[in-house]
Amino acid sequence: MSRSRALNRFNRVTAKKRRRSLRADVPSLNQEFRSLSSSFDHSLDLLKDAQQKEALFDLMEVNSNS
């Protein structure tokens, strides 16, 4: 095999390995990103707390009227 052909083949093989390793790492990166982004977004927690407080106040109001 000539030197340039061997070099091209080596580059193809290393690129293939690099792509495989990147594809294998992407799901873990997505999980890390989701956990980081969810720690910044507290809107669902705030909505849930507000609904629980409203339900509690409604129950207290019903009990005080009885």
C-alpha cells in the first residue's frame, strides 16, 4: 500500500472512531444538560406550590364556614 493511501485509510479509521465516541457521549451530555436546565427553571415547582396552598386555603375556608 502506498504511503498516501495508508495515511488516508488511517484518517478514515480515526475519524470513524472519533464519530463513534462522540455518538456514545451525546446521550450523557443531553442528560447533564437537562439536569442543569431543570435546576434553573423553577416555574413548575412554583405552580405546584401555589396549587397546594390554594387547595389548603379552600379546605380551611370550608372548615371555618361550617
